[in-house]
Amino acid sequence: MIAPVVELTGEGRRLVERIGDRSARIGIVGLGYVGLPTAVAYADAGFTVVGVDTNAERCAAIMAGESYIEDVPSSDVARARLDDRLTSVTSLAAAGDLDVVDICVHTPLGDTREPDTSAIEAVGEALIACQRPGQLIVLTSTSYPGTTEDVLRPILERSGLVTGVDVFLAFAPERIDPGNRRFTLRTTPKVVGGVDDASTEVARQALLTIVDVVTPVRDATTAEMVKVLENTFRMINIGFANEVAQMCRRLGVDVWEVIESAATKPYGFMPFYPGPGVGGHCIPVDPSYLQWKMRNLDFRTLFIDLGNDVNRGMPDYVVQRADDVLNDIGRSMRGSRILLVGVAYKPNIGDVRESPAIEVADRLLSRGALVRYVDPHVASLSTHGGVSLRGVELTAAELEASELVVITTAHDAIDWALIRERAPLVLDTRGVRGQGRAGWHTL
């Protein structure tokens, strides 16, 4: 047994013993980019795991030993399925008796960018009928500070069970970075905070079976603040880098050279890089959770406001730069063939969630440009304006037929040498660098 930080008694001690000997049954609610790798990790650690997802196709894929998440190979799912260590069902009611329940559901923003916790609440309501003494509930879904204590806990306590005595409740934010081969679920340290000390300790013991380092914090709200701080820090600094790019354009200097040279200082500087905006499941969304929470407390989040404004304005800035570059050679954007290189939100994956490249495509299309794209990881996509696009192959003929090539995502698999050689005009938003060749423009 792992040495405890807090001495546990009663149900907490018995649950930790079941976790230690792998007799605890684990339920993972929500089998997306966080839930599926978490389910596989617990199965690999020797637990019996039940995945719960309302998407029947996902459940069927898991039962067939197949993955639908880019970062999780089908071989990993097939291995986890051995001896039925991992199964999947479409409702909690069908999951059976569970000792640990990890909630990994989607927490989007509403139309006015307010947090939507309805999925968390729905899981809480479903758990009431399944609750019994000796259970641990871990919320992994990102939300605003106070969600675990103010939203989930009151729902669960309607069962009549006492938190910290009969059942245990904690928040442990996900830190999964799609496409990152260096820092995996196991090797990325995990933070956890319970609604009481016993809950923190039980959750810490459970997480240490799948993560090498687990850092306990004072409470669930602290853990929630840790998560939004991490991604708000990145968003604000990316916003500053984007503003620096616009400054450098006005000053006539190369923003990439400025940042890379500043990064030679071994202390006091951390490089962040500009681009066409921010994308993905965290950076464009998580700061708005904190922004909303603090607005309700009559506190204005000035840095978050500014960072969001700059980043959300970058697709418009890129399109204006494209227009300027075309105008310089006497071309109108309307009717020009523009090739986007990369439409995923980050390099070397196929995830297009919140991708700024889609925003750029929408704006180019609305101004009459003829838009195509190249992306070895994304076969097709739909713009927010409802236009369906299919990727094309990167060839010399495709490049030469384009009035402008806009680099929006720098995948390793792209033939950059071919672009440098054959593209007549390039707008580089990712610092690929054209080695001083004519017709190569940056942000």
C-alpha cells in the first residue's frame, strides 16, 4: 500500500485497500480524448473498468477492440479488452456496482461564453441511484473554480450519504496533450484536491495507480483554479506574442528572430510564439470559465479580456495580411486561389476543434477567395459557415496554380522544401521561414 498523507479509517481505508489489491471496479464516464486513455490506463494497471458513454458507436468500437481517438492506438484498446478488463455501456445504470467513478464529460461554453455544466449535472443525477458507501467520485472535466463543491457535491449529497465519511469526492484536472509523445498520461504529474482531506487522500491513492506523480492540494476549488491558471497563462502569453508580431510588422523586423534571440537568455524569459489564433480543447475555452466566475464576483479579469481580444482577432488579422500581400502584386482576393497548409489546431494531429485555420478559411471564403487546403491529418472539414472542404494533395502543380499559400499549421509531414521551391507567394503564420526568398511573407 502507498504511504498515506492522511490516515484513513472506515470506508476510506477499505476503499484504498480495494484499490491497492486491484479489486476495485472503475467506471469512466465519457469516453472522449480524456476518458478513453484513462480507461485504458486503469485496465493496464489491472483493474476491471467499465466505460460509460451515450454514444453507442464509441461503445461498440471499444467492445470490438478499436480506437477512435488519434492518441490511443487500437492495439492499446484491444489489449485492455483482454479478459474483459475493459467493457463499455451506454448508461451508468448498466455499469453495475462501481468503486471509483471518474467523470470525463464535455464542458463546453454556451452561446454567450458561459460555462455549460449540464453534462456534469446529468452524471451527478444518474449517480444518485448508484451511490453506496465506499465510493470515490473524481471530476476530471474542466470547469470554473467551485464546480465540484457548488454544483456536483449538492447533487450527490441528496443520496443521504456523508461526503468524507461514506463517500469521497475530488477534482483532478486532465493534463492530456494530444500528439505529445514525451509527456504521457502516466508521466505527466497530476494534481488532485478533494472536498475534504479524506477525499483528497483516497483520490490520490487511486490516481497513483496510473500516474507516476500526484500532487495533493488543499481542496477541490484549489485544484480547479490550478487547471484554469495553467491554460489562462498560456492563452495570455500567446496573446502577447500575437501582439508582438503585429508590433514587429509595423517596425519592419522579423518576429521569429526577435523571439528566438530573446530565448537565448537563460533566465527570466519563456518563449511563446504567434500564430493565426488559438485552438484546441483548452486554450480558447478554459480562461472563459475563470472570466465568467470572476465576473459573477464583480471582478474584472483585465489580462484575460485583453488576451482573448487579441487571439480572437488574429484570424481577421491574417486575412487582412493575405489581402495586403495579394494587393502588392495587383491581385484582388475575390477570385484568387488560396491554399491553406494545415487546418488542425496544432502540429502532427488531426484535431480541428476550435482551429483558427477554420476561422481563416471562413473569412477568406466570405471575401470571395477560392479556398483549398492541404493537411495529411485531416481528410475533410466543414467551416463554421457550412462550407464542406476536402483536402487536396500537396503537389508542385497545386502550388503553382495558387495565387497565395497561407501556412496555418506546421505539420512535420508537410514537404516544406517543395513549398519554398514552387509556391509563388506565401504568407507564413507559423514561423516555418522561407530563408529570405522572394514572395515569402510573415505575420
